[in-house]
Amino acid sequence: MARTRTIKPCFFRHEGLASCSPSARLLFVGLLQLADKEGRLAWGADVKDHCFPYEDVDAVELAEELIAVDSIRVYAADEKVYILFTNFAKHQKVPVSEKESALPAPDTGSMATSLSEALGLPPKERPAPKKKRNPKVSLEENPKVIHEGSGGYDVIDSVIPSARRTEGCLDLRQSSLSIQLVSPVQEEQDSCLVLEDFSDLDLGVRRVWATYRKYHPRSRTTPPRSWTEIVESCLAEYSADDLCITIRWAKESRDYAYMRSKNIDKLNNILAPTKLPGRVESALEWAGITTSMDSFLEKNAQAALRYFDECGAYGRAMGPGTLIHYMAEYGLPVPSPEVEDQVITWLKKRRE
């Protein structure tokens, strides 16, 4: 039986719900009306009939979006599946005359990670985008590699895009982040697979989600569709490296500790469009990557000049990624790829 419930103004500003599709948000309101005094309801055909009487939608898929942002939770009891609102008592003022809940309360062992799992349905995956083939691209030009393991393929995280021209392993000692690049010989030895069949956008989404799953290992293997769209929009402005560092910053730094204590550290919260520019800047500083040429030269001009002279003495070209590798080797502040290009230009003009 549907009941009258309250929708507060903060519902429209909630970052988690804002990342869901409009139909998922409408489902949230409909489920709220079906919930009893304790914020519980049994999942059944009446959910679709009440929330979408005239639309042909997949209510299970929409509910998965709400579960992903922790607005609702799912559990099983007495061979039935139930939905529980996470903050029902906080936002609802239930009339005293409303009868007590007759549904079983959840316990730790009854909770499920997804509605499909609780219903015994096979998980639905997002259709793979059209793949681009470019067989002429070599490993040095496009070193996007993944290692084959028991659970499928894990994308190797890269921190600095321009460092792809440097073979070996680059260790960012100040930030505990690393770049691992696989040469053609290592590729054959380690059974690596060059990802020539995937678009850069799809690879970026996979890498960002793989980084997030390190902190949430029980998450689904593919992100929800709404979260995928958020990541894709962020990749239009920032690199996957920047987003991966931002996720690590949000999960590990003290600056984001308060947000973590309030459970506002889901992927859609971290990559909120209005907050992302400042967070990326803070994350890069936290990782020890200098993002301004002036601030880099203020303390590291002599080190850069010394390396530039060494390259000239040995007849080596100071190309992209070389200064980054040099600074990291000696435990010095690492410039971002953009700053590195500016510094190299400055060095060449200074020595002319």
C-alpha cells in the first residue's frame, strides 16, 4: 500500500542521487511511498506497477543505480527480497497512527551487494562501445597494456602520460605512486596484451574504475551507467591519470578525511563537476607533482640546468618524460607533463 511521504528540498541537491538517471530518481520517490514505518518494503511486481504504470523500463536496473550510491540497500529474508532506505528515520516524520512494520529486519548476513544478486538474475553489463583498430600503433607510441590474471585483465595504472616514452619503472617516491611501462621484450615475457582494440575513452573509464575498485573490492566489475557517463564527461577535461590520483587523494589524504567520515567518498561524489577542478589541483600537489613552472623553477632550477648540461655532454636529447624520470630518480619534486614541456623550452632558450 502506497503512503504519503515527504520529499525535502535537499533531495534535488543530493550529489549521490544527482548522479543517477532521472528515472532512477523517480523510482526512489516511488519506493519511498511503498516503504513502511521502518523504511522497508518487499520487492515485487507491485513496485513496477506503482512507480512506472505506463512506462516500459527495467526497475531492477534503475534500483541498481540507487544501490550504487547507497541510497537504498537490499537484503533477503524468508526467501524474499527486501529494500531498506538508509536514512529513512532521518528524513521522514512518520504519523503515530501508522501501524508497525511487519517485515523482517535485516542482519549482517542477509545483506546483498546488488538487487540482481538477491533475485538470482544474471548481472546486466553495459554494451561495449565500438572499438577502434589501429594495428600500426607501436608500444612506444601507445603503451596501453594490461596483465592477464585469474580474474580477467587489470589495467596498469599510469601517473604521468608523457612518461610513456621512457622505458622501465618510474617511482614517484614522494607520493608512493608508480608508472610501469612494458617494453616489447617484457611484453612477450609477461604475456601482456596491447589494447589496440579499445578506444582511449573506454580505456580511461576502465582505469578510473579499476583505481576506485581497489578501495571497494566488492563493487561490481563495471561501473553503473550513470557513473560511466560522469567519468566520460570528466575525461573530456582531465586525463585518466589526473582522475586516478584524485581518487587516491580522496581515499588517503587528510584533506578529504571529513568527507570520508560522512561517507561522501563514492566515485560520483569525488568527481562532482563543481568540485573537481579544485580537487584535481589538491590531488596533484598531494602526489608531489608540481603544476606551475614558476613554483618548480623556484627550488629546482639548478637541478634542471644540471640535467640539461648532462644530456648535452652525452649527446642525448632532452625529450618528453626525461626530466620527470630524472627528478623522480633523485627524490626531487616531479613536474607535471605540461610544466615539463615549459621547463624544457625555458632551458633551451637559456642555453642558446
